[in-house]
Amino acid sequence: MNICIIGAGYVGLTTAAVLAELGHEVHCIDHDEWKIRLLNNGEVPFYEPGLEELIAKNDNYLTFSGRWDDIKRAAVVVICVGTPPRPDGGTDLRYIEAVLDRLATTIKSYKTIVTKSTVPPGTNEWMRAELIRKGVKPQLFRIVSNPEFLREGSAVYDMFHPDKIVVGLEPDDDQSLAVMQAVYAGINAPYLTTSLTGAELIKYAANAFLATKISFINEMARICDAFAVDVNDIARGIGLDPRIGPHFLRAGLGYGGSCFPKDIKALEHAARSRQVEPHLLKAVQTINATQLDVCFQKLNEQLAPLTDKKIAVLGISFKPNTDDTRFSPAEALIRRLSENGCTVAAYDPKATLSEPLTRVTQVQSVHEAIQGADGLVIATDWDEFRTLDWGQVKAAMNGTLVFDGRNCLDRHAVEQSGLRYMGVGRP
Ligand code: UDX
Ligand code: UDX
């Protein structure tokens, strides 16, 4: 098929590369000229494992441009533009609106328009009405809501191995499911069909539930601290129950990234817009927002006075295997340490601090970060931090405290080297 992807971000680029690998002719459009130039030079504007290689492998089937005319020949148009949060917690749909304006002047033949950007409930119905209001004949298009569930750091794998393909359809649409099955031909996953708004809400509910698991285990970690029990034992214990499952039960600094924080706020906002009081969603956000305070307090108790203490922080990205620092708990902790007079040496395999911070230096290796450090913090659970030579770490540090802010280390290996291990809910 001839497919057009609008928006070359994490979701747009991964979708473009995977659909090209499936044999489609894919045209990816983005209004960011710098990004398009980079992509046409064979580079990807962010770190995502395997994506650059997949794009290079399929460059015969893949084009990158700012050319909206490419839409004319496309049978399917996939919208992957940003839907950033508004200050009131709602979702800023200006980029979606900009795309609709363009589509309204471009559509001359039948199109299946697929929304992959995460949009609030009711948006796809509004988009259909807007296109008709802007003059597009109703018989010239169908709107499909097809939210993505890929994770940064494993986006390519997740798109080739989805646990489901959610297809939201207009009430009387009996043709677009077949179009979506043709788009994803070669990918083996169950299809779930529902209404446009049903699909939008599945996306939000999925992220909200995962974030709820994280806030639940972070609250359990606080209770475990009070009862001197290791929260990892709790997570393992309850995770054996298939009704609960072992995933997303790792206590730590809390969740971040471009999706969870914004999507939960957006779902809360949507609930309130219909006079539904989102008690649980509020609690999930409150626990997450105060998790950094809990962790900072633990550090302060161990290293006070923090002023002039030298802290090595390993991890800046919001999670491993990505260079994305959007809403990163690691970066928030670095900022908090800086605000409290600490000197911080921060290291991350891929990510860069998104802003300069007082007394904070980004260094190029773990070795550099730990020199003379009074304390060491694991802020992002990159694999390379799990297997450090703790004897060497002890020799290089001035102090002995290792704060495992992601509960990812083998505490015995740390303690055997003579270092003091402190986790989150691991007294
Ligand atoms: C996006 C949405 O933000 C998220 O809600 C959804 O879940 C998936 O898609 P992401 O891919 O991470 O997430 O967004 P981002 O990295 O910001 O990429 C959006 C791209 O769209 C950017 O490259 C931007 O330049 C482009 N864009 C935006 C356009 O090409 N045209 C526009 O009018 C607006
Ligand atoms: C998430 C969803 O997983 C994905 O399905 C959706 O499409 C987009 O949002 P992503 O934002 O890439 O993906 O990150 P994810 O792996 O879900 O982690 C989110 C945050 O939760 C990270 O900050 C991570 O460190 C944290 N986390 C995750 C925990 O604190 N504990 C856990 O057990 C798991």
C-alpha cells in the first residue's frame, strides 16, 4: 500500500520504518526541516535501539519530506503528531488541527485516516466533523483510532510484537478493519475493534493502570520501610498471582516520560469534564509527585548536611535504553540535589541534561562520576550500572553510601565490597 505518516517522532518514525519493512511504500512528513534533513542523511534525531538500522534497510520504500502532496497518492494517512499537555492538564490539539487544515485542502481521493497520536476521548469524532466542516466530502474518507502501545527503548520490538491491535471505528464503518489488517499484514496479534472513543479510552486506561501499579508499589515501599521489610519480596510475592502479574512492580523514583504523566493528567481532565471525580487517578499522581520527596529525604538523612557534598548520579534519562529526558525523575532528582547545595557529577550512556544546573557537571563515564563522591545514586536502571565492580567503586569514592533509586542492584554484591546499600523500601 502507499501510506503517509505525519509526524516523525518516536511513534511516527517507528511506525514508518516497521510499515516499510512490511513492504509498504511509506512517505513520512514532518514540519521540522532539521529533522527531515537529518533523516535524509540516514540519521535518526533520537536514540532508539534498532530504528536507524531498520530505516537504512528500507530506504527504497521510505521517503522523508515536508511535502504534503505525497498525501494525494496515499491510500492510508497515519497521524503521529505531538499532543502535548496544556497547563490545565488537558491536551493541546493544535498540531492535530494543523494536520486537519492541510488534509482538508489535499484530500481529492478516498483515504483511510488513522489517528495514532494519543488524543482525549471524543477527539476522533470531532476530527471527522471538522474535516466535513472544512469541506471534505464524507464519502471521501473514514477515520480510524489506532492507538500505539510501544515503549521507548523497545519501540521497534514492540511494534513488531504487539500484544494487541486496537481499532476504533465509526459506527457504520465495515471497510476500515480490512484496511488495517492489510496495513499490519505480517504482524501476528489479536485485533480488538471498538468505537472511536472506546479506542481512545483503551489507550488512556492502559497507561493509567500501569502507572497505578507503579504508584501502588511505591506506596507499599513506604509501608515496607516502616515495617523493615524488602518491597522486592512483596513485588515477587504478589507478582506470582496471575491476576496481578510481575510487571511494573518495581519501586523507585517514580514514573516519568512523555506518556504516563501527561496521559494520566489528560484522563483526569476528561473525567472532570464529564463531572466524574477521578479519586484513584489523583492518588496515583500524588504518590508519584511525592516519591521524589521520599527518596530525597532518605538521602538527606544519610548524608546531611547535603551542602557541599559531592554526589555521583548515574542515569539522566527517564528510563533505560532511551536518550529521552521528558519528565525524567532522574533529572528531577539531580535538580533537587543542585538546589540543596550539592555538587553533582551526572553520567548517562545516551541522555544529556536538558538544562544547565548549578554545581552539576555531566561527565562521560561512571569512573569520572564516582571520583571522590560522598554518595552514589542509581537514578535510571541502565544495565551497565547493575554490573559495576563495587570494589573499584568503593576505592574511588570518598563516602560509602550507594542509593539504589531503582531497586535494580544486587545489594549483597554492593555490601560485600564494604559499601552501604540503601534502596527504596529495602531497609
Ligand atoms: C506522539 C504523541 O506526543 C503522543 O501523545 C502519542 O502517544 C504518540 O505520538 P511522540 O512520537 O513521542 O508521541 O511525539 P514527538 O516525539 O513529539 O513527535 C511528534 C512529531 O510530529 C515531531 O517530529 C513534530 O515535528 C511532528 N509534527 C508536529 C509535525 O510534523 N507537524 C505538526 O503540525 C506537529
Ligand atoms: C509507556 C507505556 O509502557 C507504553 O505502552 C505507551 O505506549 C507509552 O508509555 P514509556 O513511556 O516508554 O511507555 O515507558 P515505560 O517503560 O512504560 O516506563 C514508564 C516509567 O515508569 C519510566 O519512568 C519507568 O522508569 C517507570 N517504571 C516502570 C517504574 O518506576 N517501575 C516499573 O516497574 C516500571
